[in-house]
Amino acid sequence: MEVYSKVQKRADIMARHRVDATVRPRPLAFQSERTCQPAPGAWEVSVVFSDAQRTRACAMRLQAHRGRWRVVAMELG
């Protein structure tokens, strides 16, 4: 639930700063992606991406759970 609440908080912030609700998101360009497997059934992923105005990074830890991948930690900067 921690990851869900972080995503929801980010969506709320974006909605408050949106001036015009009809504005479409800008296309993203991905600069780099990195992955590592620190343990069986777990992956850590980092991505750096940008749009026309800024560059951001996202890091996630995914774990196998009941035949699916679950994001158990996420940071967006």
C-alpha cells in the first residue's frame, strides 16, 4: 500500500498544478535503464527519463508474488 499511496500523492500534486485539464502529457525520452537481481524473485530497476522541460528518475523494487510481479518500493525524483 505504501507504493500505491505514493503514486496517488503524486497524481494529486500533478492535478493541483495542472492549469488546463485538456493539456496532454508530453512524450518521454528514456536516457538510461538499469536492472539488477539482488535475490531470487526480486529485481531492482532504475530509469532516467525526460520530456521537453525536465529530467527525472524513478527507482523500483519488484518482487515475485503468486505468479505476478509486485512493486514493493518506489521512489520518483
